[in-house]
Amino acid sequence: MFEAIKKYADFSGRARRKEYWLFILLYLIAAIIAGIIDAVAATMGIIGIILTLGLFIPSLSVGVRRLHDINRSGWWMLIGLIPLIGAIVLIIFFCKDGTIGANPFGEDPKSSERQST
């Protein structure tokens, strides 16, 4: 999550699966905590709304960079607007291993790990 936050609005480059799924995991944990705080404090979902608005751009950027890692354009994020089918397609894309070596979107983020093994 922290890498995605550091690259808050950076839609260029590539993001590894690890970076993407760690962001999603921490986002879900934060959403659960925000939901609990909203329920206990009776704030009518204000904390959850603030969290969603605050992490909307980073979630888009890390998703686009993840798509870049599998050599797909960030415009593929729009397929998520198709109910159910779009979400399934995006989950499949996000689970795929990235392109080995450089692609039109940048250098392989795993290249340093692959060279050392």
C-alpha cells in the first residue's frame, strides 16, 4: 500500500502483483476499520466515504500500472464498468504474472530479482 501511496497519481510504469495485492489487502483492512468506527461512532459512513475518496486515485493508478505490467493499456480498467464480467476479467488480469523484460510501459520491476537468482 505504501508503494502505491508514494506513487499516488503516477499512471506510468509497471506494478508487480505483490504491490497491487498488498495495496488491496491493506485497503480492505482500512475499510473494515473505517466501517467499525462508523458503526461505533454513528457517523453515518463519513469515515468510509473519506477513506474511499482519499484512496480512489491511488487505487486507479496501481491498477493501471498493474495492467501495464502484463502489457495491457490502462484503458482496460474501463472493462470493470461491465457488471460481473468486467470484474472477473480484471481479477484474471491482475492475477497474471507480468511480462518478462521490458515492454512499452517500462522496465520489468522484477528484473533485479530475476537476475540475482
